[in-house]
Amino acid sequence: MSYTVKLYGHLSDNPERFHQQLADLLGIDVEHATALVRDVPVIVRQGLPKEQAERMAAGLGVIRALCLIESEGNEPEPEEPAKPLSTAFAEEMTEPEEEENLRPGRMWLGILLGGVALILIVASVSFFSMFRKTYSENRDTPSPPKVQSAAETDSAKEPLSELQFKERIASLEEKIELIRAQIKQTEDDEAWARNGSGMDLEQMQKYRQDRANLHGEISTHVREIKQLKAQLHGMEVRSGAQTGAGQNR
């Protein structure tokens, strides 16, 4: 039984190139190949044995032509129906050839997936490391050291005189002014670093922690001054009462 190869069109993105390839495959000129494509469906080969018809269809498939193999007289093939070109061409390829063609694509796909996975792992590790470091610093930030006031220290000792109270208050007020100057200096340093070469998160947190500690010292000194002033006021009240009682006598 003989077979016919019939052309139904093509899937090529470049018609002119397809016409040239079709002409080369069929052994005709380009004008004749163009006319065949324009008049599809058209018979390109007929009276061929089955093997030659399948080879012709496979060759047409390589140039992305759409064709079918039909038995003579347009009767269905008794043993095997005509197949689309893609199926016939796929059956011509042996398993070693398929494996060889797919190997480069699989290799590049594996490299791409491995690179993406590596980038995701590095980004995740960096993010969690920074998060844990920030969380640990915020959680373990030491509270400002508690400075024992002079009133508490001297409560077990002998009472201070009015002059000593006033000197202590003046000394604490000087310390407060010095600490405020230190706070202003840290703010200026931070602004210079931020506008200059840049500043990372660790440096920013150090400046803020230093200022928090200094503010804590100011609060402690202010409380101590209030206590000393209250005690001084009580001492002055008692002294005035005693003076008044002596005069009355």
C-alpha cells in the first residue's frame, strides 16, 4: 500500500524562511514552495511506502510544517491511522536522543533553581540574624544604675547641717548641668554621624542608650535634690520653732 504526505500549513514565525526550507526539502524552487503553502491543503508527495512517507513527515516537522500521512485514495490506513506531524516526529526519536536533547535544559534548570534557593537561604539567615540581634539588644538593655541619694546614705549617719544640705544641693545641680551638656554632645555626635558617613543600627542604639542613661542620672539627682530641700525645709522649720520657744521663755 502506498501513502501520500499532505501539507496543511506551518507554525513558523518567519514565512519566508519556511518557504526556503520547504523548497530545499522538496527539491523545488522558492516560488513553487510559496505556491504550495498558499494552496494548502496540498499533496507534496504521493505513492510512497510507509517508511518514506514517515521520514518525509518527520523532515517537514523539523521546519514546523503541519502535515498528515494518508493512504492512497484518502482511505484510512488499516493498521495505523495517520498521525499529526509532532507525534510522528516524536516516535522517530530514540530514547538516547531524547535524553541527550533534554540534558542541557535540565542542567541549566537545576543551576537556576539552586541559585534561587541559595539567595533565599542567605536572605533568610541575614534577616533572622538581624532580627534576633535587635530583639536581644532591646530585651537586655540594662536599666540606668540606681544612684543612692545622699539623704538615703546619710539617714543612718549623723544629721547634716544646713550648710552641708545647701552644698550638697548645689553640687547636684552642677552635676545636672554637666549631664545635660553631655546629652547635647551625644545629640551633636549622632547628627554628625548621620549626615556624614552614615550610621548603622548598632551605633544609633548606642547613642540612644547613652542618652537614656544620662537622663536616668538626671532623674535620680532631681529626686535627691527634692528630698534634700524637704529635709532642709523641715530643719529650718524646727530651728525657727526652737528659736521662738527660747524667746518666749
